[in-house]
Amino acid sequence: MFLRQKAEGRRQEAGGRRQEAEGRRQEVGGRRQKAEGRRQEAGGRRQS
């Protein structure tokens, strides 16, 4: 019984790590979009 709980705990821990990694990936994606927006903004200023 105890071993089963231990295994379940590890599984949840791995799931938590996966979500954390997914969150970081989205965060990086957001930063990339922000940088892309700044680049377009700079291009717009150059044209005007």
C-alpha cells in the first residue's frame, strides 16, 4: 500500500514538472511575440 502511494506521488510530481515546463515554454513564446511586436513598431516608425 505504501509503495503504491509513493508511486502515485512520483507520478503527480512528474505531471507537475511537465506543467511547469509547459508554462515556461508559453512564457518564452510570449516574450518572442513581444519582441516581434517591438520590431514591427520600430519598422513603422522608420516608414513614417
